[in-house]
Amino acid sequence: MIRWLYKASAKKHSSGTGIEYPVPKKNDFIWLSVVSPKPDEIDNISRDFKVAKKIFENYPRIKRSKRYRFKPLIFGIVDYYLTDKKEVKKVNELFVVGENYIVTISGSPIPQHTIMFNKLKNELKEWKLTPGRVLYEVMDEDSEENYELLEIFEDKIVQLEKEITTHNHKISTLVKSIIELKRTLTIMSRVLWSSSKIVFSIKKGLTPLKLTESEMHLLDDVHDTFVHQIETINVQREMLTDAITISQTFISNKLAELSNKVNMSVKRLTWIMMLLTGVATVLTIPNTVATLFGIPALPLAGKWRLILWALAISTVLPIAWFYFYWKRIIREDQPYEEEMPEVI
């Protein structure tokens, strides 16, 4: 689909759709906004604006901004935008810029391009259309859209940090989300850097495009916007790195907590076994004494007073031994606390 704005003079202008667009003369200007061009539309654009057909096949596959030719200036960029459902989408755009025309081509509709096209269409009488001015308006609209994306990414980072600290999700799932978001930001940073290089080469006069002083200042603003967004992305990547550090700390704390529980269980089991061993030791001695008194061959039958004293002594002595032994074990188990020197 082709939409076009055409201006031949201060009083003569027109707009329309389809391949019946007017071919601009020397002092005229036309902007073609093309979405998903059909073969016949590609043939017309290729013929009228000297664009090789292989470029139409190549630009949808680029992963970052790429410059193809200087005359006319042909370059492709990767653009991010938000849908009505606040979903992040990525689309490749092709720009063909000459002295009196600009052609923008994309594989799918870009909302901000539609807004800009309608704005220029409504203000066609007042606008002094030039390739530099239209290029600025389109790229400025693209770059400003990136701030909304960065706000969404920042909200996601804050949400991930909250989920890590509140333990509402599995750490492995959160770390995976952090890594995926960090990778997205890295790719976006590369894309914006490539786009800023394209704008820098245009505003510095490294292309055949002729710019007025005001248009150069406007493109300066677009370049600065890209640079600022790259710096913002770097800050967000550092936030994600901090989030990973927080998750690692949480995992370490969980492991330490689990280790403490295991140690406490082992310690309790040790105390239980020691208690049972002590009880068995205490009961063994009087039981042995009682057994001796129960042997018929020994001349001890009927001597109840001796039997009771023997049982009492054989019971009290092991209990006393076990008591003092228990106290010593508890005292040795307590950590040594070094006395702090007095501060004068």
C-alpha cells in the first residue's frame, strides 16, 4: 500500500494512495509512505527512485541499522513501537532520500508513521516540506516512542526486584526472566547505536542530502535522543545485574538457613542419643547389683537392708556422674566469648 504527499509550490499540493503518484520535478517534493509493497509497487518505486530490487529483499532481514547507498541515500533501520495492548513490537524500515523526495518502506504498519502522515496531510498548506524536515519528523517520532518502551522495561525490572525480595516466585524463573530482559536491552542498545550513527553521518554532511541549518539542529536533537536512550538502557542493564546479585544473595541465605536446620537436627539427635546412653548407663549398674543379689548361690538372701543400700548407692553414683558429665558437655558446647577491651 502506497500513500503519498506531494507539493509542487506554495499553492499547489495534493495527496493520495496507490501507484499513480506524481513523479517530482526539480523544485517539487513528494513523500511516499509504503507498507508491505506489492510486486508492481516495488517495480514502480525501483524505477522512479533508483532503488535496486535486491534491497527490498534484504532490508527485512537486517538486525541493526544499515546504510546501502549514498546517492540516493538509502538506509534501513530497526524500529521499536508499542501496540494498543502495550506489547513491544519490532519492525524494519527502509529509507530512500533524495534531493526532492523521501520514501519510507516497512513490512507492517507503524502507528507513529500513520500519525505523522495525517499530521502533515492536514498541515500541507503551511508546511515547507523538504527531505530533511520530513526525515527529522519521522525519525523524531520513532525515537520518542522508545521512551515509552524504556518505561515499560523499567517497570518490569522493578517488578522483578519486588518478586525476588518477596519470594513470590521460583528464583530460577525470575533469573530466566532477568536474563531474557537483559538480552532484549542489549539488542536494543545495538540497534539505537547503529541508528545514531546514521543520523550522525547525515547531519555532518557525509551524505548528498542538503540540509538547512535548522534541519541540522533538529537532527542533532534526534542524535542526542538516541544517545540518551542508550545511556538509559545501560543503567537498566546495571539494575538487572543488581537484581541477579540480589537473587544470588537470596539463594545463599536459603542454603545457609537449610544448613542451619540440618545442623540443629543433627545436634538434637546427638543430645537425644547421649541422653539415652546416660539413662542406659544409670540403669545398668543397679540392675547388675540387683542381679547379683538374686543369685541363690550367694549368701545374701534376706538381707534387705544391705540390698537397699547397695541399690541406692549403685543408682545415685551413676546419676551424679551423668549430671556432672552433662554439665561439662553443655559448658564446652557454648561458644567462647572473648571479653571486649574497655574503650577509654
